[in-house]
Amino acid sequence: MAELADTPEAGNPKAGRRKRLFLVFGIVLAVVAALVIAWQLLFAWRSVATDNAYVGADVAQVTPLVSGPVTAVLVQDTQTVKRGDVLVRLDDADARLALARAEAELAQAERRFRQTAATGQSLQARTVARQADINAARAQVQVQQANVERAQVDYDRRQALSGNGAVSGDELTAATNALRTAQANLALARANLAQVQATRSSAEEESRANLALTQGTTEATNPDVLAARAARDMAQLELERMVVRAPVAGVVARRNVQVGQQIAAGTPVMSIVPVDSLYVDANFKEGQLSHVRAGQQVELVSDLYGDDVVFHGRVAGLGGGTGAAFALIPAQNATGNWIKVVQRLPVRVALDPAELRAHPLRVGLSMEATIDVSGAAGAK
């Protein structure tokens, strides 16, 4: 009994208990460390995770394609819209007048084509008529030529008989006058023939010029009509663009347009976030990406819903560079005071649309992403 009293445990029961607790704690810590190492060796390599992940989307910018004063704004921020819904209306008075003017010019172009086609038919008929005039003028020349020949024969006969007194001077004079008259009539007939031929040539030129305007075309394919129709279609398009519609379905954000405001073409008036086609950009450390491949399955947890809701997606692709590489002021690693910093590369994760509809997310929300890389283990 005296020997037991000399031992520290006997003299100080609390010290012995403390030693046993330390021993148990050490054993538990060793077991936990062994389990962690075993888990790392058996399971940790199967996945990589990060909480540096955020919801993103291809936000649609709503920009009017024409200028004008705003007469109505039909949506507000946070409002859900469908593709094609009317967002903004502009004053369309000028556009309606421009459309009416373009329609009138189209009607005039069509009428001009029909008139040109009708004129071409008239010129062709006139050319045929001029040919008949030429035939008549040629016949007249032949008649006058015959009269000249007959008057010449009569003059020659009387001229031959005038020497022996068989023909009086009056008869010779009359024959001479008749010959001259016949010659004058022949010259007049030939001049008339030349004039008729010239008129026919002019009519043919007019007909060819008119035919060039309509040849190979119809009222629907005539260049002037096509140009007028294109101007009409442009005016119609300008009128339709006075109504600004939603380019995609989603939620309205950053609305910065008011009624009465004069806006210019191309001025952003609001944004639409397509909440049914969101994605996640997960920024993984460069050391985690050796086995990450496109198409791998991803599990995501949002801070909005907590661990109760798990989103499923797939790796759509890896970014083309780290965030530091595309920073406004990139890091200058050539300086003498360089310190190595672990870089992160964005990994695009496509989300399941059905899960998005069941549990809507918004752009910028935080996510925790875990990529299953077991199928790519050892792949290079």
C-alpha cells in the first residue's frame, strides 16, 4: 500500500485521467488522419471542387434600330417576358408618312412600266405604218419617173421636127415645160421618199430605245419597279421597328428608358436575362484541372437553396485563359519582386434547363461546383 501511494497516479488521480484522455485523443486523431488519408487515396481523386463559382448568362441587350421619341414603356425591371413581347413603342408618325410616300412611288413606277410597254407597241405600229408610206412614196417616184420619160420622148420628137417647121414654137415650148414639170415632180417624189425613209428610221430608233427599257423584264422584274418595291419594304420595316420587342425570353433588368425620351438608334434601353439558359463559371485552381474534360458531370449547390437542392450539369469547356491574363491590368511577372500566385481558370458548366425551371437562379449567385473526374483519371 505504501508503494502505491508513491506512484503519481495514486498521488494525483486527475493527472492519470488526463494522461489517459490524451492517449485516447491521440488514438482518435491518428484514426481520423488515417481515414482522411485513405479517403484521399481512394475517393478524393475522383472529383475536384471549388466554391469560387458564379451563375452567368448571355444577357441580351435591347437596342432600338431606329431613332424616335418614346411613347410607351410596357415593362418594368424584374418583369418576366416572352420572346416577341412588346417592350417599348416609339412615335411612328414620320414612319407612316414615309411608308405612304414609298407606296405612292411604287405605284408610279409600276404605271411608268405599263406606259412604256404600251408606248413600245405604239412605236412598233408606227414603224409598220412608215413602211407603208415608204412603199407609197416609191410608187410615186416610179410614176414620176415614167412621166419624165414620156415627157422626154415627147420633147425629143418635137425638138427633131422643129427644124423643118413641122412643129410650131409653141408646141416645142409646151413640150419643154412639160419635161421640166415632170422632172420637178420626180425630184419632189424622191425627196418625199427620202423624208419618209428618215421618218421610218427615227421610228425604228425610238422603238428600239423603248424596247431596251422593257425587253426581258415584266412589271414584277423591272429594275425601276424593284427599286421602288425595295424602298417600300424598307419603309415598312422602319415602321415595324418603331415597336421594340423582346429578342429572347427572360427577366427584364437595367431598364433605363422613360416615356417622352428621345432615343437614338443603337442606344441600350434595357437588358433581358434568359433565366432558362443560365450557366455557371467555376474558377478552379490550375492544379485541379489535370483531369477535367468537356462533357464530365458536375454537381452544384447554390447558396440560395442550400444543400437541399443539388443542380446537375456538365462541363461545356475550359476558358481560353486565366482571369489574370484577361485582367484590365495584367500581372507583370518579369519584375524583380515576383511572387508566384496560384492561378485560376474558368470552367463553363451547362445547367439542366428542367432543374432551372424548378429552382430558378439569377445571374451572379454563388455556387459550389464539384466535377466528377473519375472517368478521366490518368488521361492526358
